[in-house]
Amino acid sequence: MKLVRFTAGDGAAQWGVLNGTQVQVTRGMGGEPTGKTLDATGVTLLAPAEPSKIVCVGRNYLDHIRELGNDTGDLPAEPGIFLKGPNTLAEPGGAVQRPDWTQNFHFEGELALVIGQRARNLTPDTALAAVAGYTCALDLTARDLQKTDLQWFRAKAADRFCPLGPWLETDFDPRDVRVQTRVNGQTRQDGRTAQMIFPVVDILVYLTRFVTLEPGDVVLTGTPEGVGPVGPGDTVEVEVSGLGVLVTPII
């Protein structure tokens, strides 16, 4: 199923299931149908998550490690984790303003997942059952400030630095899918999740040793090589095979 979060009419955020040209309204993410159906052309999509936290994996593709010059030692022995807050979410199709306090504003296209049930101490056998669905993410980064921030606070966690969407796909195998990022129609990133150093299951097992993941929390799984700068007038598209296309204009 394609789970969507949206507004319609009164502007209140709602959840539903996208079925062709219709949205079947539900009681929350993956909840029971309310009996109300809307025309999909009459709704505005929102980021398909209501997280308490967004947990991100850095340096999870070897070629990306190399392109940033971080391959001087051994491969990471464990996932490198950083956080974004709910303030970073941006809706599918929503414009993001390049901040005037960075001179090197980068795109990073990624596979993301949203947690569907409270998760702590997951095992390889139980990890994927905790996932409500998968979607596309754009990890926007002030690359110049990443070099000076202690916790990448400005570099990664500023407002609207995490466009997400367009929907959550519940029936999805994350082990070997294509992840592409296009800027103004030109392909800039083209990788596969099979190239991850730490696959999705390993990430979830690792994270839940230390923190409890709550329903609605988002996990970003890392970006392939090919990251680079964007600026006003650019349009970034992140496409994960089977999950649609996340479009973000930069203004």
C-alpha cells in the first residue's frame, strides 16, 4: 500500500491510502479506514511521517566516503549516526530556500524508512517488522559548516533540510534497489542499496541497542557517491525504484 499524509479542504493533516486516483482516508498512519474517500487531485501531500526524531546514517557507501576524502583508514566498524529534528521535514514538491549562511549547499539523495511500532533491541529477525514503510529522502547539507559544527547542527539540522516523500510504500524489499538523484534533469547520483556498508537490518539492530525508536520516527540510510552543490533555480529529484520521485525546488 501507498500511505500518504496530506491536507484537503480545512487544511488539517490527515492520513490515507493512495489507490490510483483516490485517497481512502484512515485513522492515522496505516490505521482503519474512516469510510471517507477523496479525489487524489484535490489533496496536498505532506512529508509522510510525524517523527519524534530523524536518525541518519553517514558514510554508508564506500564511494561516497572516497569522494569526500574520508577513506584514509579502514572501513567504518559501526554505523556513523547523526540526528535531525522534526523541524527539518519538508513536503514533496515544497521549495527549500538556500540559506544565506552557507556557501556550499549540497544534495544527498537517500532511501528512508518510517517506523511503525515502538522498537527497542531489535534482532535481525524482527527488524523489518518494525518498519511501517519506505520512502525517498533528500538530506540537504551545508557542507562548509559540516567541517566546523561539533554535532553538524547547522550543517544538517536546519529548517527544511529533510524533504521526504512522496508516500510510504509498505510492500518493499530494501536490500537491492536503485537510488538516483537528478539536478535539473541530469543524473548526479546513481547507486544501489546493495552497496551499503551497513544494510537496513543492521542499521535498525544497531540503533535500537541505544535508543527506542517510536512510531513515526524516520531513519535515513546514507547516500551514494555523486553529491554536489545546488542553488536557487535548481530542482532536485530523488528517485528510489518502487517508491516514486521526491521533487524539491531550491529557491
